[in-house]
Amino acid sequence: MTKPDPNLVLRRLPIVVGGLGAILLLINRLLTPELTQSQSRGDVLGVILSAVLILTGLIWQQVQPRSPDAIELIGEEGFVLASDLPEAVKTELAWASHLILTNTVTRSLVVVYQGKVLLRRGILGPKSEVTPGPILKRVLEKQQPVYLVALKVYPGRIEFDYLPENTQGVICQPIGDKGVIILGANAPRSYTKQDENWIAGIADKLAVTLQQLGVEA
């Protein structure tokens, strides 16, 4: 499935307006029995303006970025919480995951804390267990997020076998020094810097809640 381009109408508008203006000028010239000098000058100016509009539209078609293509992730939609969590933690995880899934391109989400999977939500991958690979270990050690903008080009993608197999982009966001949120998107290069900052803020809040409530593996 291809994601609709929200700027399609805007990018084509100069071409449509320029073409319509040129046609109207031609009709006006054909229906005018006798041309005056002022009308001739107006026609020349109108032709120039129409040409500029058409040229602008053609340039916009080439240089304006298009939204990346989105696909349907393979898997069943679900919402799985670890059963032995305090109700306050379940509520916090449900709230945080709902915000991320409804306000970003994230379609699959996994929360791991102290080596235990606390939450799986969205389109679920084939595996319920998470075995940290080199990328996830680096995130936990350095407490720095990693954004894989196009997962298919990274050899390390094999460690994300707990996400849908056709996941397009991944963010691994640390939750303090004990956990990580793994976010899977259905389109490459689709998270904005604002998305990344917002996700980091939610992860920081989760870290405080989990620490205060003493969640353990």
C-alpha cells in the first residue's frame, strides 16, 4: 500500500493554473476581432506568467520530497502485557504505547525492562521473546537511542526477529539504564526529529515510573 502524498495537490497547482491561463489567453486572442497594442502587451505578459507557473510546477515535481511508501506489516494485531505487573505499571505502559502508536508511524512496539518483555503491542512479530543482539546491547550500555532509518539495508536487522518481518524502520529508545522500547515503523525514513524527541520524553517518564514501583525481572 502506498501512502498518499499530502502535497500532491499543492505541487500540481502551478501547472494547472499556468495551463488554464494559457488556454484562456488563446481563446481570448481567437475571439478578439481587432487587437490593440495594450492587449498585445497584456497577452505577452500573460504568456510569460503562465510559462513561469508551469515551469515552477515542473520544478516542484522534481525537488519537493515525497512521503515514503508505507506498507502493511505482516502479523496479527495484539496487545500483550506481562501478567505479574502492578496495575499502575500496566496503566502507564498502556497509556505510553497508545500515545506512540496513534501519534507516530509506529505500528509495532515492544518494551523490554531488565531482560523481561513487559509489553508487546500493535502488529505482533512471530516471536514473543527478545534476545538482545549487538544493536540492543549497545543501546543499553551507552543509553543512547539508535534509529535504523531503513531496516532492510542493515545486516544487524536479523536481531529484530521479534518484530514483523517486513518492518521498515526501527527506533531503539533506552528506558534509563535498565530497559528499552523497540519501535517498528511501516515506512522507511518516516520518523521526524520531533517524533524522536517525543519518544525520548515518554521513555524518560516510563523509566521514572518503573524505578519508583520497583519493577523487577
